[in-house]
Amino acid sequence: MADQMGNRNNEGGKIVNPRRRTLGDYATQQGPTYFSSIAMPATTRSLELKASILNLISYHQFTGMNHDDPYTHLSIFYELICSMGFVERDMESIYLHIYFFSQ
């Protein structure tokens, strides 16, 4: 009967009961607080963001409202980033670093 009430410890056969959980434990998240499957690729040059580009990107933010079109938002975002003059092989990294400012 003691085996059913708790777990047996391998050292000495003591019964170890699991930690008592409260209602607050069930209300909190059990796991990682932030997980993203997006990995930033390595770049060959440093990224210098000018205030004017950040202002343009933040002016055209996507809010997710009914009148916002995500395809138009991405089209404008790509146009603004392409006007910065980065090397094409670094563009994916640039998109991932700067997209945060357009949300």
C-alpha cells in the first residue's frame, strides 16, 4: 500500500511523496516562456540601421486589423529593405532582423 501512495527511492527504500501542487501551480505556464523555430543566419557584414529607415518601416506597421492586407504590408516592407543596398546573399538575415520593427 505504501508503494501506491508515493514513489520508492532507490537509496534505502524510503517513500518520497511528490511535491504538493496548489491552484497557483496550475495557473502558471509549465514550459519554456519563449520558443521560436526561426534561426538567424550568419551574415558577412554588420547591420547598420539608420533612423530614417526605421521610421519608414515603423510607419508602415501591420496591426492585423480587418482593413490591413498582409500581402501589401510585405510588399512595402520588401521595397523598403531592398532600397537599403545590401548584398543579396545577406537579404534573408536582414529581413529577419528588421521585420520586428514592422509589427
